[in-house]
Amino acid sequence: MPLTRMRPFTLALWIITLFTLLRFFHAGAFMLVPDETNYWQWGRHLDWGYHDQAPMIGWLIRFFCEIMGHTERAVRMPSILGMALAGLYMVLTARRWFGEEAALGTALITQSVLLFQVGGILATSDGIQAAAWAGATYHVARAYEENSWSQWLWGGFWFGFGLLSKFTMVLFGFFALAYGLGSKIHRKRLTGIRPWVAVILGSLMFMPVIFWNHSHNWNSLRHVAHLGGAGSETVFTLKYFFEYLGSEIGLITPLIFLLVIMAWFAAFRNDAPGKPWIRHYLLATSLPMILFFALLSLKTRIYGNWPAAGYLGAAVLAAAFFSHGARVPEAPIFKKGRKIWPWAIGSGLLLTGLLLVHVLYPILPIPPDKDRSAIESSGWDDLGQRVAAMAEEMPVDQDTFFFGFRYQIASELAFYMPGQPRTVSINRWHRPNVYDYWWKDADILGKNAIGVSRHPDFRQRLLEVFEHVDEPEVFSVMRRGEKVRELFIYRCYGFKGGLRWQPSRPDDVRARG
């Protein structure tokens, strides 16, 4: 069937499918970056909770690795499918309340956003949280509209799934509740039992994480509080705000970000497409997410992916108001948005495509030592082989363990060394992380080790925890014949103890209790 004769909704589904397949094949073509191997390690150490984040990403990685083997593509499958599901739910949202043309526009814009495509490939919590946020957005909207048990329970399920995926999902609950309290036509829904049963369902799903934290000194909560600036001497700064704003514009791509801003303003207009309540609901579940982190950036550094889920509802509004097939009024904001639309989609696809190709075949004029994709995804297999070869040269009368100065390098060694051995992270000088739960000093006392650091001058530090340490061997990380950076491999003998993090300040929120 020619594309011009295909129903817009059908075409939207084909777009989601096509981009999902592209991500599937792309995901197996380059090495895991450090955070991905860290989450893979979670899957090898299954637990009800983890220090840094909610556990779902580790559980799902373990599931797919059991089916597909311990490969890059298997590790990334949760994100590939999660972002596909998020796109599908947003298309369904647009179709139900704004029409099929808006559904097609939603498919286009969600697949044009760099942040969504990267989140749909890399094995992080963002892709699976996106699925949960989108699913909850759709079903809670239907629940407010219909007040049916099934929709409230589906909304509660996705809320709970989201909490198990990323802690910031709790914000969706507040935003959806705030919408209901402020809505004249839907406020009465909250006087019934159904929405609260949904909340209870989602909360019960999250209870394993609560119990894990209760038995581990609330360490996840302490970690999140630290990221949020607890204990920081900074009261107010614009430094992080402009950094946050710049990262959002870059990750969403500039013209799509402009359309999102315009859509939020247009949602307040009486002549905007769609019923007022659905516009306000999508506004309530998108704009506050971005504003929340903007306010937090006045105190602490915010990473650009943290508010990612908030752009899902905004994408539906932008498509409903500005895409070519949408029925929009003649007000200036809609005319301008309509003119920007093709350029926004085109530039988003171009930028996203260039960056994804660049990961595989460097085509952008970025020096290798400044190229984050090269730094994070190059040389790990060669490093693993070199460390394994050095292990053969260690004394045979004692076991040798492998470590990184940071959990990222320790995890890369675990994935890319032959046999995928268990590895250690010496956290003493950096920060607490999941390795503190997996290893105790007694497990490796007296053993020899080979470790990797980004720094050439850590021998003196290592002598605090080992009897003897050789001068480091320089390992050059290469990408297609170009030097990216240097890592340093240390041979160490006689571990004396000292794995765990030592806080430099007694008032550090992570050290209390």
C-alpha cells in the first residue's frame, strides 16, 4: 500500500516499528559504556534493591541475558523495548484524544528526539521509566475519563513499575493527583476508592525496595538526597541552571525544544485542539517535571536525562498543535509552530542520525580525546584481553582478583575479560556504590590483584591497601588507529584491607546513621 494511502495511525505504528528495529541492530554494533556494564553487574547480583537506583533495570537485564546470552544487545533489550512501548502509548494517547493525524505527528516527533533514541539504546533506567510514564499517562487519563476499575488498575500497575524503574516516577503520582485536585470535571473521581486502590497497588509493588532500604540504613534515600544537594554548602547558583538548560536544548534538539515550549503555552488557549481537560492533564504531567529539575539546578548539578519522561506528554501536545495533519486554528502561535514543525523534525532526525552513525563510524570533526562516545565505548575488549594476559604472569601460588578504582572500570573488566570474572571496585577514595554490598575485605585479604585507573600517580594510594605495588603499565585506548586516552594498569600484591568508602566529611549525608 502506498504511504500516501496508508491510514495515519497505521503509518505511525510502522514508524515506531522501523525505529525500534534500527535501535535493535545498532545496539549490537558497539561496546557497552561503563554505566551499562554496571547495570549488567546488578543483574549478576540479583537483589530487591540497589544503592544507586531502583532495581528493575538489573532484573530485566538478567532476564534478557538468560535468554540471549551475555551480549551487548541482550543488555540493551530492556531499553529498546521500553522506548518502543513508550512511543506506542504516546501514539495511542494522541489518537484517542486528538485524532489519527496527531498520532502520526507524535510518532514522528518521539522518534526524532535525540534523548529518546539514546535512551532507547543504552541500558539505563530511562528507557524503562519512559514506558512506565507513558503507560501511566495513558491509563490514568482514561481512568479520569471513564472511572473504570481496569483503567485505574492499569494506571496503578504502570506507576508501580515506574517506581521499580526509577525513583523519579514518584513525581508522576504527585502531578496526576495535582491535576485531579485542580480539575472541576474530574475532582470527584478522587472521592471514590478506585484511584486510591491504584495508588496502593503501585505502592505495594514498590515495597521490596522499601524493605531493602530499611535493612540497609536507607542508603538509596541517602544517595538520592546527596544528588539533590543535601549537605551542600551551595544555597543558590546559576551555574548549574544554565548547564541544565543547555543540556535540555541539546538533548531534545533546539527546534523541537522550541516547539515543546510553544506547546506548553498553547495548551492554555481556549482555541487549541482537543478538549481542555486532556490538554491540561498532559501539561500537568510534563511541564512540572522540567520545572522541578530547573529549580533543583539552582542548588546542584542536574544531568540532562533526569527529566526525560516529562517530554513524553509534551511531544503529544506539540504534535496535536503543530503537525501538518492537525486541525489547528489560525492564531499566530499555531501558524508559527506549523512552519517550524518540518524543520524541527528534519533537524532532529539529522542530528540524531549523525550522532548514532558517529558512534559506529566517526564522521564528526571531534578529536578522539574529546569525543565522549569514543572515551566511553572504545578499547574495553582490548583492555580485558591485556589484563587477562597480565594475570597469567602473576604468582601462581596465590589467587589474583581484578579491580577498578571506580565501579565503572570494574564493571567493564567484568564484562570484557575472558570468562567474565567477578571484579572488585576499591571505593575507599571516591564514593559508596553497589560493590560495597558484594565484597568484604575478608573475602580477598592477602590476595594479589591487577587494577585499572585513569590516573598514573595512584601507586601511593594503593600502598595504603596493598603490601607492594609495581609501577603502572600504560595502556593506550585506540579507536580506528587513533589514540583516545591512556589507562594505567597496576600489579598489586598482598591486599591489606580497605575496600569501603571513607567519607571526607563527617556531615556527609551518605555517612550518617
